[in-house]
Amino acid sequence: MTNRIDEAFKTKPIFMPYFPLGYPDLETSIDVIEALAKNGADLIEVGLSFSDPLADGPVIQQATQIALEKGITIKKSLAAVKELRGRGVTIPLILMGYYNPMLAYGLEKFIRDAKEAGADGFIIPDLPMEEAEEFTSVAGELPLIQMLAPTSPDERMEAIARNAKGFIYLVSVTGVTGERREISNDLGDLIQRVREHTSAPVCVGFGIGTPEQAQQVGQLADGVIVGSACVKTIGGSEQPVETARLFAKNFRSALSNTPKT
Amino acid sequence: MTTTLLPHKFGTYGGQFVPETLMPALIELEREFVSARKDPAFNAEFDKLMASFVGRPTPLTYAKRLSEKLGGAQIYLKREDLAHTGAHKINNALGQALLVKRMGKKRIVAETGAGQHGVASATAAALLGLECVVYMGSVDIARQEPNVFRMKLLGAEVRPVESGTKTLKDAINEAIRDWVTNVRDTHYLLGSALGPHPYPTIVREFQSVIGREAREQMLMDAGRLPDTVIACVGGGSNAIGVFSGFVKDEGVELIGVEAGGSGIASGKHAARFGDAEKARVGVIHGTRTYVLQDEDGQIAETHSVSAGLDYAAVGPEHAMMRDNERAFYTSATDEEALNAFQMLCHTEGIIPALESSHAVAEVIKKAPTMRKDQVILVNLSGRGDKDLNTVIKELGS
């Protein structure tokens, strides 16, 4: 099997939107993710909903709450990933969710079914390095994407980056997910600190809401993660699938025109 | 790979399931706590405040008329309801607030269910000159209004939480979100023996004063250790505090009482150990423990007449003590707790908190099955003034 993640990073910076399955309903979310994938997304974070998403801001809280009210489950989410593969989506799909629903599903079964469905890896915000072994010991070749934060001291960065697989998810701000008006001036330094410890691609998330901000971050990072803005723009639209198409195109073209530094 | 200074797990429970942004803060907190506990000046300041501000030691009261009425074991009450602010929560709030000063942080955030921890945090913040924001579910704000007013009087900002079930678990989510955002200058003053390491250990240590005092007082007043120690268990801070004084006394039976709500079969309860169908080991709010959840791992809605016990998970040390059978856990329904509430009012002239009334409810079941020369110690974790609105509604005036 070719590694879809490594493949995705051949042309950088990559565009990495997040969208939760089941929002605003399951069928629409599958169509939206397909539209994102076929119009410029290089990798998609596919959201798995949880009742208590403590790393998320209001936009993603609300969207995942609606998804749960409409009956999304892990099982349906994995079936949706499979459906996306069936529709010819070939970019990497990373499952992003909290730990408890995965434990409840059964870790080994979850990882086996995720792989079988066509997922390429996992992002679990409440599973720091200290607690990751239980998961990684059964994850096989599917990577658990490691997260770094502005508060991570150098020794933690080194320890975390040393074991990085796939790419590094760098949280650009201290805080929960959600758009910010400005990109931090310190981002360049922060990315530089991470690069000292790893040759893995560094992708930046939290707070990036516009194509202009994406371009700004794209000058520094290998990938740009857009979550809340993507969920809000598409979820709030009368025609979510069409909006998703445009959203992906706009960000893709902004990133393709990123000036080289 | 873990390099914590203190054990970060209780058997297979506990741990640190938090976003990376918070890990450095947890590491700093642990380091500060370990160094503070070795520092005579810190301990002296804590002890002084416990005596001169909180009013410790809290008394041990022999409940003569209640004992006679139940006709079995002799019942003693550890009077945490007489601690300043009206509950045991102040012990931990002051301890952590002193740590905050030590760490040089200026702002605390806290969650609260019944409002007792919020009031204790607001009080500690006022005493030590810290900014204080308390998150409280809007459902709890409605049922614990007097405490909301107290927090505001004490200078705290009370932020209503409208997400999820609008109760304690959502208040914790919101407090954690605030903490993630402001972690550089803000401390999360967690009020119960749960959350990520080192919180369960820190909270137990600051609450262990209850058990130390109670053990000494039992030996003085009753001339012996109790046969049974009973405490209510929400997150489990008052229970772990009193249990810690007796955990090495193998002959002393430890009983934790969860909120049975409308009864286990009704599904409307917060009995994490009592519901074999809905309670499974999981991860919530940074810790691995027993969690009430649905098949898909979504955290279940809970119910209790007492806001302080209305929570889907239980402190990880209790999970361990339950597994290794050092402690036993049972539950009392809303109705049983309300009956116990009234009985203690009538027989002893003490209005207990609805949380503590769950412990008294277990005493009412247990004492008559014991001999008159046996002794029960109950931790009366708080007073019931805050609950009068609820009780009036439930019982009619």
C-alpha cells in the first residue's frame, strides 16, 4: 500500500480542512467531505463526535452536538469513510476524535475497522504522549498524529517529535479550536523550534479562518489546518456541498500561490 | 513513558488524558505541590489558615438521638458543615490557592455543581487577592441560587454554562477550555478528587485533614476507632478525605454512597458503581475511571436531587478502592436522601446538605443492623442552607 500521507506532502503547503461526520446530517456530511476532497483539499480531518469535546470552541461543539442528536455513531462514521473511498476519494482521511468513544468501541476493533474502511491515521486531542502507548501499541502502521503546543517546552518537543509519524500537528495558539483575528507573530519562531527536532512535516491548526491567513501560515508551515471556519461556513450555508466546493477551491488557490520564503 | 514525581495512576485508573497545551501546566503543578509539601513554611501557612480562617478542627458530634432512634450502632458526625463557607470544599480550595500564589499565577477558574466549591474558591480568591471565575451549569444555577449570590458577593464572576446537559460535567468542560486558553497565568482550581494527575492526589492530600482529625477525635471521644465510615461520593473529595484517615486501619469498613436519583432501574441517577449496564471504564475530563455512558461512549446524562453528586464519573482512587474492595459503594435515592435530611433536622438539630444526606440515608439503613456497642462515623460534608429551595420544592412547605 502506498502511504497516502507521504504522498500528500509531495507538494507543500497542503490544505487540510476538518469536517465532522453527521453534521448537518450524515448524508450531507459525506457529500461535503467528498466535495472538499475533489476540489483542492490535500488531506481531510474527519471529525468523530463526542459529547464532551473539551479542546473545541463553540463552532465545533455545536456542530458535533447536532451530529450526535441526529444519531451519529462511530460505526456510522466508519461506514461513511468507506463510502467516501467508494466514491473515489483518494486523499488521506485522518480520523479526529476524543478517546472515550474509541475505548467504548474497543480499541483493537476500532483500529481494525478504521483501517478496513480506508482511514489513514488518527488525531486524538486528549491523548498526550504520556498516555499514547495503549493506543499506538495496537495501531500498527496507522499513525497517531502527535500534537505540539506553544506551551510545550523544548524537552517535550524533542520527545514528542522524535516519535512523530505522518506529520506534526502544531497547535498555533494556547486555547480551544476556533477562528482568531490575527495569526500570532511568534508562529515563525514556534515552527522553527519544532523543526529543530524533526524532519516530519509541520502542519499548523487552531485559529486559521481565511485564505489570507492560510497563505500567511503556508509560508512558514508544510500544511494548514482549517477547522471551525470550514464547519461554520459550510454548515451555515443553504447549499453546503456547493459551498464546500468553493471553500476548498479558495483555500487551495491561496495556498498554491503562496510566495516561497 | 512517564516521568511524574508522584504516582500518576491508582491501579489502572487515573492518568493524564488532556490536550498537549495543558501537559506543561500539570507538570508544573505537580512539581510545585511536591516542593510545597516539603516546605515547612507552606505547611505552617496552610495549617494556620485551617485553624484561624476555616475554624479547624471541625467538631465531632455524637448523634445521641439519631442513634437511639435507629436502635443500633452509635453514630458520630464529622462536622465539615461547620467549616467556614459551610462545607469541606474550603480545605482544598485554600490549599490550591496557596499553590497558585507560589506559582505566581494571578487568576483561578473553578467549576461548581452545588456551588459549594465555587463559594470556597471565591472565598480563597478573596482572601489571597486572586481573580476568580466560576463556571456553573445553568440548571445548577437555578437550583442553587443562594450560592450563586454568595460567589458574586465574594467578588467572583459566575459564568453560566449552556452547553450539553448544563450541569457539573459541562461546567468542567468550560473551565478546562478557559484553562487551555489562559494557562500561562491561570490555575484551574479543580474541586473534586478527579481530573488528570496530579489533581486527584492534591485534592486528597488537602482533604486528608478530615480523616486525620476524625481519627484522633474518635479515639479521644469514643475511645476507639469506628467500625464503619460513611461518606457521600460525587467526584469523591470528602469521601477520599475522610477515608484516607482510616485506610490503613484494616478493620474499619469504608462505605461510599452515590446518588441513586430516581432509582437505578429508572436510568435517572448518578450511580457510577451501581449501574452495571451504563457504567464502564472510560476516560473523561482527563482521567480513566468508571463513567456512565451509552454504548457509543457518549457521556450519559445523570440525575440527582443534589447538584454536587450529579456527575457521570467518579474519582479514580475510588475506582481502585472499589476494585480492591478496600471500600464498598452503595447508593441512596433522592427520596431516601430527603428522608434522611428531615430525620437529621428533627433528631439532631442539624440541617445537612443534600449531598451529605445521602451518607445519612445509608446510616439509616445500616445502623439498625449493627450492635449498640458498634460505631459509625459519618462525614457530614456540608450544611443544607443552600438546598432549602430544592427541599421546599420537593417536600412542599
